[in-house]
Amino acid sequence: MTMKISRRGILATATAMAVFASIGTGALAQDKIKLRLSAVQSETDQRSVAMIEKFGPMIADFAEFEPHWNGTLYGQGTELEAIASGDLEMSITSAQELATFFPEFSIFTAGYVHQDAAHQVAVFNDPLMEPFKKKVEDELGVKLLSVMYLGRRQVNLRQSKDELTVMTPADLAGVNLRMPGTDAWQFLGRALGANPTPMAFTEVYTALSTGSVDGQDNPLPTVVDAKFYEVTKQIVLTSHLVDLNYIALSKAAWDGMTPEQQEKVQAAADAAAEFGRQNQLKKEEELVAFLEEQGLEVYEPDVAAFRDQVQKMYLESEYASTWPEGVLDKINALGN
């Protein structure tokens, strides 16, 4: 707890300095605003394509959009601090990363909470989300612009179905499943019944090929984009998380814009998110057949068994104790 308070204090100071810096920058109206984005995914990922084809062109009259992919500018998990310190303008961040600063964000990382892509949008735009957004702005200096749909996360294993058939969480016992390194991700891996192994995304392909891990979890488009199907043999359609990212912008950069520029940036973020969402939904529909053509076995386990165990573990965990009272009921009410 002491470390977190200290970290927030440092970030708050850095954010204040960035705000003052932005005032001077904003005064030079003739200069284009530079918006550098650091992200870990590849240039062909649907999130990247959406930002390149929609976001960048829609703000081109007043801003220069400069994306950096594959973690080449800042490593995974360091982007938010870079924004807070004034060293970066944009990132595509996750609820899991935000939960390392604000534990209440763990509600958006819990298995089987979001129901589908439309439910994600309804939750993000509902008044219930406003206190979450405000806290990120006030204490981290980061503005969450829009929500991006990543797809339903599935379990992807090196073993064949004959070697290991996964029907319930008990079948994942002893399986070293790569998960991102934050506590929220690691908890989800344990809730699924696996042995979660922290590892950066850029290392996963090699780890799968060498057997350093037994599997990984991601939406099907990511499995294909990262070519994980080349080093795995099965997909278990657990659909344990309807995964999301947020398009994140420096609050200092936002405050340095005119109202008209802010309106265009918001519209561009929403357009990029919707473009990526529709592409991702279409891609998910098409990829099961592709993966089967590559020789992978794709099947659905006892999803109810997974849901029951995962939700039970969350409700009994310290994560649920940080969730604002009544928010889960509001989220559920926005679904089917």
C-alpha cells in the first residue's frame, strides 16, 4: 500500500508538470499537435488497423498521429506511467493495467462479467463509469476516450486434444498458461484452474515453440495475427473474458486542445473503436474454420462449470471487496 501511495504521488507531480507544459504548447496554434501512441500489438492487429485507418486521418488537420507498435517505444505495462510523466501522449491500455493503480477496475477484468461487445459499449457509456474515468484523470492524468473490443478470450494449448481434453477447470490443473504479469491477470488464470505464468506478449511465440509454457489465452484474431496456431494444437472455447482495451490519452494533451479539437479527437477515437469492433466480430466468425484448416482442434468445454468456478472465486476474493457497492448489479442490468 505504501508503494502505491508513493507511486501516485510521483505521478500526480509529473502530471501537474505536464499540464503546465501543455499550456505553452497549446498557444502555438499554427503547430500541429504530436500524438505518439505506444502499443504492444503488431501493425496488422485490428486495434492498430483501426487507429491507422480511422483515428489518424480524422485528426490530421491539426494533429500528427505517430504510432509505435510491438512495444518498440515503451514496454508493456509502462505506458501509463509514461503518459503520467509527460513522456507519452497515447496508449491502448487494459482494465488489468488500470487495476494496478486503482483496484476497483478489477471488476472489469473479472471473468464472465461483460457479456458481449455491445454490452462493453453500454457499460463504458453509462453513468456508472463516470467515477472510474474521473479517478483515472484526476490521479493518473490519463483520459479514457473509448472502449475497444478485443474479442472473447479462449484457451490455446500446445497439447493435442488426445493428450489433454479440457472440459472443466480441473482439467487445467498443472497447465502452465501464459498470462500477462499483473495480479489481476494472474488471478484469472488461477480461477480457470491453470498455473498462470507471467510473460510479455512479445515472448509468447518462442515460449510456446520451446515448451516453456503449455498454452496462452487470447481472442482468436490475436491467435491468428500472432501466428500462435503454428506452435499449438487446440483451442478450448472457454470464452472466459469478453476482453477490452481503452484508448487512453494524456489529460494534459487533451487540456491543451481547443474544444473543437477535443470534439474531433473524441469522434476519431469512437470511430476507430467501432471500426475495430466490427472487424473483430466479423473476424471471430471466420477464424474457427481457418484454425481447423491449420490442424487445430477447436471445441467448447462445459462453460457453465468454468463460469461457476470463476465467479465463485472472484466473489470470495479481495478483488470483490474493492468493487463499489451496487456496480456489478448495474453492469448486469445493462446486459441481456
